[in-house]
Amino acid sequence: FGIHDRPLVKNNRIIPIEHKGIKLMSMGFLVEQGTPMIWRGPMVHQAVEQFLRDVEWGGLDILVVDLPPGTGDAQMTLSQKIKLDGAVIVSTPQNLALIDARKGVAMFQKMDVPILGIVENMSGFFCPNCNHETHIFGHGGAAAEAKKLGVPLLASLPLVPELVQASDDGHPLDTIESNERLAVAYTNMTNAVLNRMTVAVEPK
């Protein structure tokens, strides 16, 4: 989101930074730019706990936690500390990335976290001149993996250079709203996630 401000602290509570109605918190807000983050198990555990316990989230519709790929300490700690309504596994189409996705699905299932589905990111590049789609990172890998694992493919998101630049500049939502292909892809993904969450949290 292009945010470099530090969050305020009031009454020993961290106030998340708000942007376009979204409350945001990141370790990047708490350290100097360019400072390397050397993550070890206890530090990851402490950071996850602090974000859950000490941030003044207030009323939220959904809390989304963006985690690194794989099955590290962050995923384990989060799954142990709170009841998660579901996990969305994000992967690019190539086989190497799908290995991490497969491990992520297995870990969350072992922790009794519902798998909402898989999102294939950077699934294809559309030429701005002729609109031809090129599959730079392969094609259909996430769909095949989702079928193999018995989970839904929630969305295939195109690779759009304008969105990359807009994200660096801090206004990705504006670009998504103004690009019909992106708007449809992200709206469909959002609806698919919400529908799956409704199923996941229904009483058995």
C-alpha cells in the first residue's frame, strides 16, 4: 500500500494504520527502512502474539493475515493461538511453487484449519497491444494441484504490470477498479473466498 508511517501507540495499544477503510499492521511499520529482519522461532512467535494481543483492531469484518510461503513458525503459531476460519493458499503455476502450496495445505489440515481453496497468482500475461495471453510461468498447475488435493481453485489472477507499479506506488485498489479484467478477477476471488468461509464456519 506504499505506507511508510509508524503506527501510533495509545494506552499500550498499537493503533493500526487505516487506508481506504482497511486497517493495516506490518513488521515493516515498526522497523527502519532497510533494516534486515532476522526471524528466529521465538521472535516469530512473539511478533504473532503481539499483533493478535496488542493491536487495537476494533470491529472487523474479516482479519486477513498474509504469511510467508511454506510451513514455518508463523503459520504454526497463528494456528495454535486463535481459531482460524480458513486458509487460502496462494501459488504461482510452476511446479516449484506448488511444492510449498502442497505443504501448506497439509500443515493447515493437520492443524484442523479449513482449506478455503487455492489462488493461482500470475497465471497469465495479456499483451496490451493484441490482448494475446502468454503463460510465462506455465499453465494450469494450480488448478491441477487443487483437483489432486480435493480443494477448490478460487481464482486465477493475471499478471498485470500496471498493478505491480501501482502496488509499489501505494494505490493498487485504484488500478484494480479501473481495469475491467482485474476487477472481475479480484471480485470473483473475493466472492469465492466469502462463500467458502460461510460454508467453513457453519455449525456441523
